[in-house]
Amino acid sequence: MRAIVVRNFGATPELTDMPVPEPGAGKVRVQLEAAGVNPFDQRMATGYLDGKMPHDFPMILGVDGAGTVSAVGPGVSKFAVGDRVVGKFLTSPAGHGSFAEYAVLPETGALARIPDGIPTGAAAALPTAGVTAQDIVDATRIQPGQTVLVVGATGGVGSFLVQLANMAGAHVIATARGDAADQTTRLGAAETVDYTQGSVTAQVAAAHPAGIDVLFDVVSPPEALAELTTLVRDGGTVYSTIWSADEAALRKRGIKGGNIESSGGAPELTRLMKRVAEGDVVVPIDTTVPLAEAASVIGATGARGKTVLTI
């Protein structure tokens, strides 16, 4: 089968032939039709999980994927051949991911059926970014009328955060380039701050001198996040998805949250898929490229929405 691999940490991703995996006991093999690209894919390729999880080389990249169950191993009862499914294809040992024509996942893993009406490509874009956003919003327990600032609102996680915070009744402020204001408004932002026109902190402070309730940040390094945190009222909430938060400093002000890494699995993915099927959440896809061109988009920045590989 065709797959995108790295042969060692830091190597350039390449298209190569790999053996078709066989599902063992309790496992499901999926014939993948689409895979979602995430910043984590680049981090994984450069060794982020080295020392944290065993790896197999050549290491097949990719976490998010969607397709059809093509085979099941002994003892599988939750899925059957022909089921349309979506999942997170990261299990130990790492290196058997979704940037391939086939991948195997335990039936007890982060695997869910795709409801009728959701295109496979849209499903493939959901697991990591969508479930991360859902986990953050769930943890925050947003109250209607609260003011929520989303920094990095046009990327994968950010675009879902805007929608879910809006659904929770928040007044959402999104940061984006000025020409993306229409996009953020459609996603549910009440205001868009153009970060190319000066300090986001200064712009938000001018518009909201009493402060904001919640800050979700998916892009800022520690120093920038610390500055943005001055906007948050004491007792508010701050979450960083890239581990930029100084949690001790937040606690001194009674601010909840901190650094967060999604732990959502099949139940959370199923709930998110239901929201998409019902039309409450849209999946903004910026770019679709064939599997063979994956190397050109792994680690790329500036996408407005998700990048999806077609397989």
C-alpha cells in the first residue's frame, strides 16, 4: 500500500510502499479515503514522542483518518466490514498512522461511525482539532453572555473553538487577518481583531476595558500569552493548547485552566459527529491535496481551516 513515512526523526516525509496491515484480535482495519493534517504530524515526524512512546520505522505519519472498515480481527463486536468510520490512528508503537491506504486501530480506541450525510473528507478533518476544541469548551463551562477571546481563530482548533463557544452563548472575539473577518463571522464570532493592525492586547483592552472572561490561545508563545492574560478578569479562565501557560502565575490571580492536551476518545468524537450531522458545527476545509503531495502540507502554516489528504 502507499503511505507517507519518515525513516528517522527529522527526515523528509516521503511516499513509499508499505505492507498492508492485518487486524489482530480486537482490532479493526480501515481502508482510508481521507486523512486530516494537524500541526502534531510535523512534531511527531521530528521526534516529539521520542522517549514518550515506542516507535516503528519507517514511521507512517498521520493521526486523523476516515474511511470504510475492510476487515476485523477475532473478537470484534462493535464494528463490521462496510462501516464508515473516523478515528485517531495513534497507538503504541507509533508509526502506523492514517497517511496510508490502510490502518489498524483497536475497536476500543478513538473510533466512531460516520453519520449519514457527512462527507468522508469532512469527517477526517474532525478528530484532533474538533475534539480538542470540544474538550476545552467542556472544561471551561462557559456561561451565556461571557466574553471569550480566541487567539488563532482561523486554524483547525481555533475555528471549532469559535463555533462551540458561540453555541454555548458566549460573545466571541476572534483574532485573524482582516480579510478573514467574513469567515470568523460565519463561524460565530461577534468581533474580529486584525492582528496585523497592532497589538491584540491593546485592541481588545480598548474595546473591553472591563476585561474578558475567557482566553483560548492556540498559537502564542509564553511571553505573548502572558501579555494577553492581562486581559482576563481575576477568576476567569485561560487555556493554551501549545503549553505556553504559566499555571502558577494564573493561580495567583485565581485564573482557572492552563495548559491542555485533549484526551477525548470515541464518546467525544461521536458527540462531535452528531453536532456536525445536525448542522450545528461546520467543518471548515481550507485545502485538499492527494496523498502523494502530503510532504508539501505537513508542517505548513497559515491555513484557514483544515487541510485534508485524499487517499
